Amino acid sequence: MASPMRSLLTDLDRYVQSFRLFLERSTEHQSMQEFVERRLPDVIASIGNGKSAINVLSVGGGAGEMDLQILSKIRARYPGVTINNDVIEPSADQISKYKERVAQASNLENIKFTWHKETANEYESRMNAEKKTKKWDFIHMIQMLYYVKDIPATLRYFHSLLESQAKLLVILVSGKSGWETLWKKYGPSFPLEDLCSYVSSADLPRMLDSAGMKYQLYELPSHMDITSCFVEGDKDGELLLDFLTETLDFAKTAPPELKHQVVEELRKPGCSEIRDGKVFFNNNLGVIVIEP
């Protein structure tokens, strides 16, 4: 009998390993970088007007790669202004990578970094316990809403921390992506154990509308090479299957029928396209910019 399936998040090292491979094999960061280059300057055009310091909150900042690009755009828009950048990130490994990146980067003068090793929920609880409400000029949540217990409540809480000219930027998988297809069909078969929820940009308008928030939506094209997922016993393929299903050792622990169905689904046009003999998963992203 196959061993029971467990959530990938029960093994943070394996999660980070699979996440790094995902970044290597996908155009995730390139798509976000293009957004940061082309669209972000308009988004942040007035967040620091008349301010001597700009407060930025990164929720789930990871290893800081996107954070530093965002900060460089804010710095370019407001030269000479102090930027206080607070980072909420539960993984000690990711925080240490972030600190290394900051240590090696040039052009970070005027930027002060503070790291909090905690989840978004823990940050909210700590602030409430300390009876503190700190307001922010820019808050971003990149690929992290899957890991909060109550998404509408989390959005409402961080929205309540925005200054009058501020913006809240959310990036997550698109409702038009392969993730949406895969999760809608097989999500109930995967072992979430309350650690993760399947949410895409298609789910957000309903939540934001019911909370009366104003927002803009953007679609970012992105893809991921998952060809190795179809090679039995391929270590990288197994890591990517773990990431796609949020399941620890999916190839080894999933019931054979489920494994077969998921692998077949990944080849289909709803999830991927085949080009030059390679299988490219649709990794499109949705960007939501929320007003105060």
C-alpha cells in the first residue's frame, strides 16, 4: 500500500528546493520583472508625494529577488528619500538568502531593511497584541495568498494599513493558467492539511468587490518547462510534480491512478502546450493593484 500523501509544506527544505527549480524552469521572474519595468512606475507614481520617508511592507518576501527590483523602482522615482523596507517571511533559509542578496547589492543606500521571521497571520496577531497599527505607503504580496487561512480577512487587514496615497500589489497565478485547470480538477485529491489553499486571480474580484475595494487587474504571460515530469524517475521531474501538486514526494506516494490522471492532465491544452517536443505549462500570472 502506498504511503499516505502529505503536504509539501510539511518539509520546508524540499519545498524551497522545488520552488527554486520552478523559478529556474519557468519565466515567472522574467514576467514579473517586465511588469516592474513597464507598469510599476505608474503604480508607485504618487505613493511618496511630499514624504521624507517611504514605508514599504513585503509580505512573504522570500529571498528578496523581486523585492530589490521593486525597491530600485521606488528609489528611482523618489531619489534621496529614505525607504524603510519591512519583510515578513516565515522561512529562515529564505531570509538568510535575502540578507546575502542585500549584502552583495550596490545602490541600496537610503534603504533600511527589517526582517520579521513570521507568517502574515503571525504579523497581524503580533501587531494586534502590541496594539500597534503601522501605516504603509506600499504593500506587496507576491505569490503568498495560497498560504493564509482566511484570504478575504488577510486582504482586509493589510488594506486597512494603507496610507491615503498607498497601493497594495498582489501577484498570484492567473485564473486563465494551467494552475487553475489542475487545481479545480484535482485540488480535492491533494493533501492540503490546512497549509495551503488554491486561489487564483479569478477568485479575487469577488472578494474585493464584497469588501468594496477599488482595484485594477493585469494578466502576465508566463510558462514553465515541465518536460522532465514525464520521464519516470527523473529527480527534477519529481520535484516539479511536488510543486505542481503541493504534495511531498507525489510521484512516490500518490495512488497510481491519481498519478496517471495528473500526469495526463498536465499534457492537455488546458494546462500546457507542446512545442518542439517540449511540454510548457501555462504559468500565467494575475496582478491586482488595490487602492486605499
